Amino acid sequence: MCKCVLLWHTAPVLNKPPRNKAPGDPAWRDVDTFPSGRLPPNSRDWLLDEGSLTERLITASGGEFRVERLSQCWQQPLLSERRLLGLPGRQRALIREVVLRCHEEPWVYARSVIPASTLTGSLRHLRHLQNQSLGAMIFQQPTLQRSEFQLALLPGQSDYIHPLVRQDEPAWARRSRFLVEGKPLSVSEVFLRHFRT
């Protein structure tokens, strides 16, 4: 049983996640396997943008942006996350779930997987981000490296998406692996129905 910090709109902090099972692992695919016509034209530019999503959302919302942490938990990553990060099967990682809000609407759900070995030295502070943007911090790193994107089209009710931001409509998602000071972490971002380009 993992110990989690869960933040709800009106509920107190809980010690365990409200799920009966681990979230489903999406069928991630390399971006070059998607025909150009398959990606929605109004979202393609956002899905493939290699810059800071936080900075772009701040601009798009005219500064009406905030990060809301939904949960932060030490647990075993999903199989595809372990493969992406090169983690042994039983190694736990810090898994952080947030919603990126613009004009108080949930535009993007983000899930970060940070191995314990990454949270050392000058990166120890990543354990204590609270409602701060992980992206805003890592994009300030001069040695930052990012892998090619992988994409997935998720059902809106996918177990991968935090229960507070599930929806009826399908949602496009992307993920990539970062190297910060040579240490790996992964970030996935799901573009929700309120997202506007």
C-alpha cells in the first residue's frame, strides 16, 4: 500500500488513492506512426510543440493560469513508464498528478513519474512542488534534453485520467522522457475538453 497525498476540491487530505486498481496503461505510439491527417488540425501544433506547455498556456489564457495538484504518491510506475525510464520492475517512483487550469477550467491533466534516483542532489526540491509547475522548473535547466513524443487517443473515462477530470469525450494525450542533469523523468499531458487553441 502506498502512502499518497491527495488534494480534493472540498475533501481533506487522504492517505491512499481513491482507486481500486492501478490506472490503465494507454497504448502509446511514436508520433511518426500517426498519419498527419489523423491528428486534429487545431490540436496538432500543441501536441507536437517541444517548448514549455506551461508558458504556452499562460500566454493562451492571458495569464489566467494555475496548477492544481491532485495527488502525489510513491508507487510502482506502469509497465510502459518503467520501460520509458529504464526502471527495474519493482522500483517505485514519485508519481504526481496535476490539472492545469486556465480561466479556472481544467485544460490539461498531467502525470509525472520521477524515479527516486532523480530526486537527489540539486533536484531534491522536486519532491516539494505543491501547486508549482514542474515544467516551469525543468525548462529553466540549461542541460535539459527531451525525447520524441509518444501520442495516444484516450477514452474520456480512461482509468489513466484522474477521476476528478474524466469526461465523456475522448482526449488526445502526449508524453515524453526528460533528462535533467542527466537524470530521467517522464511527463504525460492529456488535453481535456475545456482546452481551447
